[in-house]
Amino acid sequence: MNDNNNLRHLQNMLLAINRLEKFTKEHSLEDAMEDYRISDVILLEFENVANSANRLDSDYKARHSEIPFFKITSIRNRIAHDYLSVSLETLYETVENDFKEFKSLIIKLINQEQTTIK
């Protein structure tokens, strides 16, 4: 896979992360538990992050082991195949507690890729 594809997938991950951060700030966990439309958006954006991570070149992921790509894609598999076992509380906590560092790593990789492609 070429670097442009990796860059595109990283950018898609960042877009979904930004949407998740915004949406979870605008809608509480209680809102999501009461309104399926809110929970569906959160689940969809988590899937978007994971799908984009899964589409990154495997060599690229291996070179960037500081990012837990396997954990990210395993979240997607749980959402897609074992939907009822997914805890909205855990997803909200993930956005609140883990995404700041994760997002900064993704931004760093995007910047590196943009520099490399130029």
C-alpha cells in the first residue's frame, strides 16, 4: 500500500476521533443510553476509527507499535460481531481517558506522512 493510502486512513481516523470527542461532549452517557440515535453515532464513529486503522498497511502498523492498532481493531470486531456486549460507558471512558494521547499520536503520524509525501 502506498503512503497516500496510509495518510488517507490516518486522516479518516482523526476525523472520527474529532467527531467522537465533539459528540460525547455534547451528549452525556445518560443521553446515549436513552436515545439509540446517539449511541448509534458513537458506535459508528468507533467503527470508523477501527476500520481505518485496520486498512493501514501492516508494515506501517508494525513500524508504529506505539499505537495499539490491535486493540483498536478488536473494538471494531466487538461492535460488529458482539454488539450487545459493548458497554457505552466503556466507550465514553475511552474517549475521555485515552483519546487525547491517541489523537496526538495520530496527528504526529499524519504530519510525518505529509512531510514524506511532499
